[in-house]
Amino acid sequence: MNKTRIPLILLLNAAGIALFLSWYLPANHGLWFPLDSAIFHFFNHNVGVSRSYTWLLAIINNRAFDACSLLAMGAVMMNFWLKEQSAGRRRIVIIGLVMLLSAVVINQLAQHLMPVKRASPSLSFSGIVKVSDVVSLPTKDASKDSFPGDHGMMLLIFATFMWRYFGRRAFAISLAIFVVFAFPRVMIGAHWFTDIAVGSLTALLVGAPGFC
């Protein structure tokens, strides 16, 4: 590890811890909970009312749509791989392997070390309509333990590696992939907004700097 990067790594780690504590320490998560609640109810109030909207939520939270996120990330990597000669291609393969390893390690550590277990908003509020109660298509609209958002975490790690090794354009594309494929879980109620904005981002800030 480059010693000149240590202060930056420690700063990012501290930012991640501060972010988590800003959510974890206040009673009922302080100002974060009203935001969580407002976002969930904003997206949920038309479920069962608008058939097309309900089906849209079901489709973008189906496992097949999740597979599309892998194809999108693979396409970004392949675009850079095809432009390189043999040495550059080996470098990209190594980057990809390190990225996969870091994603697995960070995800496992976050799941086991963060002292939080909470159900998704679709299981926490009364008087709401779940997509699976209206649509027959298999869809992910609930979780008994939604924190941190593992799907969002993986996509954020991918975006971080793209920024670190391939530049701002690759980062912008990967951020778009993150938004398209991570936030449907928030829209349908399988995750709270803070599962990603706090949980996933905390794991990224604490864990990823040591790998990149």
C-alpha cells in the first residue's frame, strides 16, 4: 500500500463510520427515518391502483432483471478489454478478480459486523399493499433482514473500481448502472433508502479503500 494514500484511506474510513453513527445512534434513526418513510410511501401509494406501475415494479425486481445488471457490468469491462493488447487485457482480468474478491469480503464483513437487523419497509408498515399480493410474477418485494443493501453494495464497489482504474467516464456509466439496478429495491419496498445510502455506502467507505 502506498504510504501517501494512508491519510486518504483513514479519512474515507472515518467518513463511513460517521455516516453510520449518524443513523445508528439517534433514537429511531433521527432525521433518517422520516426520509425513509416518505420515500417508501411515495413509491408504494400507487401499488395496486395503477396496474402498469405495479407490473413495472414487479418486472424490475425480478431475478432476471438482476441478471441484466451483471450483463451491464460485464459489458463495461468488455469494452475496455477489447481495446487493450495482451498486457492490458491481463491487467483488466486481474482488476476484475480483485474486484470480485473485495466485493465478497466487504459484503460478508458488513453483514456480520454491522450491529443491525431490521425488516424491509414492506414488512414494517401497516395498511400498505405489497406488489406480490397483486402480481403473480415472482419478485423481490420484502426482506426480513434488509440492512445493509448487499445488491447496492456490489454495484457501488463496481463503480468505485471503475473510477479508480478506468476514469470518470467509466465511473459515470457505472453510477448509472448503480441507480438503474439498485434503486428498484427501494421503490418496491424490499429495502429502505438508508439500507443503501447508509449501509452500503458505509461498507464501501470503510472497506473498499484498502482494496483499490
